[in-house]
Amino acid sequence: MVQYWPEFLSLAIIHFVAVILPGPDFVITVRQSLKYGRLHGAITALGIGTGLSVHILYTLLGVGALMQASPWVLQIAKLIGAVYLIYIAIQLLKSAGKIQLETANTQVKVSSQSLKKAFGLGFLTNATNPKATLFFLAVVTNVVSQGTPLHVQLFYGAWMCSVNALWFICVSLLFSAPPSRAWFINKMNLVEKALAVLLMAFSLRMLIA
């Protein structure tokens, strides 16, 4: 395992930089944390981390090589991801301003969303994210040697899934903290619209790129 440390460190650093850059995962985590609270935000983050496993699996199975060899396959994947993000953005616009608040403690009622749905939203947001697809095609297939054993590559994958989940759990903790959440909740109508616009922008940039 020691001989693979340089490879692992290179991949880990590049991946972490990619994770902390704001994108659809960040937008969804912030929205979930503000609207539904800390638990839903954390569960959504776990879904995001699990969703990354989809990209890891198709890379290990050689689908990544197929995408590189057949650009139209990648274009279809990008289109599906962009359409899904646009759908989420439209849902955000529809729900803007419709949050029910408890006036006593400004906590948001969570009965309108199950934890299963929160996990699924995070999972699908990452699993259909063309940014993650491009990351694995452009970086993992070049940084990770073809001679790297499968169990080592699985360790890389588990590490990246864990980092994804932990980072967005931290994001959910930050935005669900009572002071920041109370401030944002009072402006939730504008916040949801702004987040929807961001998702639309990410989607259009993916389609154009």
C-alpha cells in the first residue's frame, strides 16, 4: 500500500478541491439544511456521498473508457444530469415562499419530506451530476494507474465517498445552526429563488460545455 501513497495523495488533493468548489451538491445541501433542518441536511449529505459510488463503479467497470471512446455516450449523460438539475430548480421556484414556520422557535416543519426522500435527493443530485462524470473521466483515469490493484482502487473510492459526505455534513451543520438558519429562514423566499437560479446556471453551463 505504501507504494501507492503518492498516487493516493494526488487524487485526494484534487478531489478535495473539486468537492469544496460550489456546485449542485452544495446548493442542494444548503437548501435542505435551511428548509428542513440539520438532520435532513446531514441525510442529504450522506446521499451525496453515496451517489459518488455510481461514478466510482462505472469507472472500475470500464464504462469510463467507453465514454472517452464514444463522446455521444458522455453527451447523453451530461444531458440527463442537466435536465435533472433543471427539474430540481423548477421545484425550488414552485416551493419558494411556501415554508410553514412555527412562530415560537422559527423551526421548519419537516413533515413534508421524509428522510428517505432527503437521501434520494442527495443521491440523485450527485449520481446524475455531469461535473462528477467529467472529474472521473479527466482525473481518475489519468491519475490512477491501470496497474493499481482493485482493492486499492476501492479504497480510493471509499475515501472519496467519505470525504464527500463529511464535507457536506459540515456544510449542513453550518447552515442549520440556529443563528444562521433563523436569519436565512426570514428570507427563505428569496433564498430558494436564488438557489434555483444557481442550479439553472450550473445546468446551462454543463449543456454549453
